[in-house]
Amino acid sequence: MDFLPTLLIALVSGLAGYGISLWRSRLSPWFWLEEFGESRRPGDDVQVPKELYEASEESWLAVKLPEGSITLGDVFDAFEVAQGFVTIASGDETILNQGRELLRNAATDSQTTEALRLLLRRPSISHTVQTALLRQLIFPEPYDPNREVKLRYDEDEENDGCFRIELPISTLQFGGGLRKQAYIRDRLTPFLDIVARLEREKLLVVFDAVTLMWKSQLEVNKKVRDLAEPIVSANTRWTCTAAVANFGSKPFLIFGQGAVLHIHGKRIQDFNLDCMVLTRVGLEVNSRYQRVTGVVAVQPGSTLEIALTTVLAQSEIDGNELLRAVYDQRSAQSRASVSALSNELPWRRRVISTQLDFGR
């Protein structure tokens, strides 16, 4: 019967050794969330209302959207361009009024020059003048050959070729693409010829017409922005950048499926949103996130940069209106969990992240 104690000692020793081995190679991750944001799949199909289609047709800048189903990327491009014009145009109506009043009352060449500087230095105004000329919506009166040239202009290499107007203490750039399309030079030159000669009355006619067009384009682009923004917001996905560090002595695997974003707050019910796992690939300057279709390994002593993106678009999430509200107010908290597997244990385990405020 002496073999029983020996067997027990061997069994206990084996289990102890196995336990020590497991402890030494235990899964030792550190998982933290970094920043929340929103992402979109440009190829997703979305429906465009007739009003947005018509507004995009009227905009000089926004992508012309076909009526019906198009891609989210097209809608986002239209939104981004429209929003960009509205942003740079902020405050420019006052500049238009001040510049035209100064031009109207100018009694000297220096006052006319100052009016031009005030007006053409503003990108939204300068762009409207250029576009109106290129679309042949305005036709400046021919310059007076008997008037002396007061401001010189020549061509510059920037913006694929543009005009540079020489002012007494500064320069103005005007136009672009001269080296790509010959007609651009031909259609902009008549305006520059009356600028060069400071022909105040002719310039005033141009800027009075441009003011009406500028106001119209501002309203059109506001409409494109306001109609496109809900479509973009509804079809984007919640996303969060994160990182996983391996402090153990063995590698472990992170699964591309099974990740969950947990959001909780006093004003909302708990949300548990299924997520895709993406890893950062490429050099830092040109890096991008790529979806993990299987597993990705985290080597000992290394840190893996990842992103978690919700499987459902925002419009598909029940209660997303509340989620949007707490996101904008940063009044909820979140954690994430991913599915991981080490080479010692044959079952998966959940790795829980640190907490982060849900919002930007």
C-alpha cells in the first residue's frame, strides 16, 4: 500500500508544477480606452431626399447627388464641402457690405485698393467672384485702354497656376488651375484688367452682382449641410481607439469577433454594443485601421493599437437618440471587453478595459 502516498505526492507535485507553469505564463494584459469618435463606411448605400438632391444641384461646391440611393461617402463629401463654405463665410457678409461701401465712396486710388484688399482677401468672396466669372454669370465691362495700370498682376506656380495681384504692401492670390485649363485664364483676365486699372465703377458692378450670388450660395450650402448631416450621423458607427499591452511571458490572442462596448450612465439604460476589432497597420504617417477577421497576436512585452467599431450603424441602434445626447454632453461612462485566449488554457476569457467618458 506504500504506492498510494507515493502516487498522491506525485499527483500533488504534478498539479503544483502545472499551477506554477500556468502562473508564470498567465494572461497578463492591460487594456485601456483612448478616444471616442465616429466612423463611416463610404460604400454604404443611403437614401437621399429630393430636397437634398435639389440643393446639391444648386450648390457651386457640393457634390451633385443623384436622387434615390447613393453611397454614404458621396453624402459625406457633399456635407463636408457645404459645411466648409459655411464656416469660411462666417462674418463675410459684413465684409461684403463694408468693402462695397468703401468702393462706392472711394475718392483716391489708395481707397479703391483698400476696398479690393478687404474683399478679395476673404476666401469665400474671392471664390464666389472666380466661380461667377468661370461660369460666365457675370461679364465685367472691358477695361479702358487709356487708363494707367496702377496694380500689376502676374502668374504664380501655386494652386496649379494662379494670378498674383501686387498691392503696395502685400499681394493677393486669385484663381487657380491656370496650367490645367486654358479657359480659366481667359475668363478671369477681364476682371483682373479692371482691377489693375482701379476702375471703381466697373468693379462696383461686379461686387454688387457677386454679393447676391454669395448670399444665395451661403443659403444653399446651409441647406445642403442641414439635410446631409442627419444622414451622415445616422449612418456612422461609434468607434473608440484603444491599446492592449502584454505584461506576461507568453503571447496571447485577441479575437476579431466578440468585442463589446459597454456604456452606462445615470440618464440612460445600459448599452452593450457588439463591436468589430481593427488593428492599426502601416507607418505612422500613412497608418490606417484594418479589420481583424480572425485573431491577432499580442507578443510578450508589446502593445497592440486597436480600434473598436460598432457592428450596427447609429440608425440601427435602439435608443441611439439618447446615446447621441450623452455623447455630446460627455455624461456617460464606458468600458470595453474583448475575447482573448492564451496558449496555456483551452478556453477564452474576457479582458475588460479601463473606464473612459463616452464623448469627445
